Amino acid sequence: MADLSFIEDSVAFPEKEEDEEEEEEGVEWGYEEGVEWGLVFPDANGEYQSPINLNSREARYDPSLLDVRLSPNYVVCRDCEVANDGHAIQVILKSKSVLSGGPLPQGHEFELYEVRFHWGRENQRGSEHTVNFKAFPMELHLIHWNSTLFGSIDEAVGKPRGIAIIALFVQIGKEHVGLKAVTEILQDIQYKGKSKTIPCFNPNTLLPDPLLRDYWVYEGSLTIPPCSEGVTWILFRYPLTISQLQDVRRTSGTTEINECQTSDPRN
């Protein structure tokens, strides 16, 4: 099936001065009303900030994305850490899984670093990105860094083509078997700073069926501080489904993400 793409031009970003990096390290941040991230994190004032609203009618079809298909080469992770950082639930992966092809630079591999869950208090405003101004209950991010150009994710952040994020919209419905290992231990990590190791996690189970992998693409930024740009966003059109009992919003001690983090209305 053909891929749908929404493409904006990438932009180069100068490296930060050492004192700027030190100033941002260790800064507490949140989603409270009135908080201006740009006052502390200068990158948040950039032109290519995420999230955005995706206008499906104005998306441009790019047949070149069919020449080299997007290729997730994920492996099963053993002994993965699931952590509550006070803002989101993270699955930190230890096995080397990589992403290549599609809109990514030819010959480059992007290593999967972690999976993050983003949500809101209400089903109508949970996801960070919106489609035709419609939000989903949750949004799941698979965060990758360019291991061909850089030695770590810290080096890749803020660099052109340094980060690639696959985003999956989440709707409430039937149980998602691949997420059971994560959702079953949420009661053990209800509070900030808590974590637990699960024996097995397969990131392949998060991806849509190969015949349902239409996606939008645009160049943007991290959606959390430091809000660095140079991020290639790949947003799958078809959402994954979880049951009401698997809803990670049951986890207390984490911030309801989208109460103040709203999408940029650009198309």
C-alpha cells in the first residue's frame, strides 16, 4: 500500500554553547498552566516545533517513499526497564533495534532508544498531535537516534537528522497483547521515580499490519524539554487499540500530558 507523506523542509541547528547546556541540565519542568518553556529552553522558541495538527486534505503524496520502504528491524528486548519519570511512562530498551529507509537518510540506521506514552485526562484531548484537529486518547512514541552519525542519543539531540520518532495514535477498544507486559505492572510504578524490570518486550507488536502502514512525515522537534529540533516525525495513520483496563492513565504520579501541551495548527 502506498505511503502518505506530509513533508516540510529540514533545517540546520547550531550546536549549543557549553554554558547553555549546563543551564538547562536538571531544570524541573511541567505542563502547568502559564508555564513558558521557551524562557528556560531556547529551542522551544524555534520555527519547527512539535506537535502539530495534521491536515489530511493538504498532505502531499510522495511516491519516492515507495522506492526504499520504511524498515523497522526490531528485536525482542530481554529485561527491559519500565519507568515512571513523573511526566510519562517509559520502556527503556537494551537490545539493539534499528529503523531505516522511508524518509530517513539513505544508508543511515536509527537505533530505538525508548518507548514513551503520552496522554491527557480526557479521551478527546489525550494525544499530542491531532489529525484534522481531532485528538486521540493517547499517543505512543518510539524514539530513535541516528547511530550512523552519532555515538549516543545525547549527541544526536538537536542535530539535523539526529532523531527519528515513530508516533502511534491510541484508541480504546480491545486488549493489546503486546502491551500486557507493560500494563500489568503499572500498579507497581504508580509514583515518580519508580521502575520495574519486565522479562520480555517486543516492539514489533506496536506496529500496524504491514498493509496498514500509511504514514505522515514532517520535520519538527522533541515535544518535551529541551524541545530540540532536527526530529523526523513518522506518524502512522492507523491507530493501535488498547483495552480500558490497559489504559496507562490509571497510573498516578504522572502528569496528564496534553492539558497544556497543544498542537501547532500549521498543516
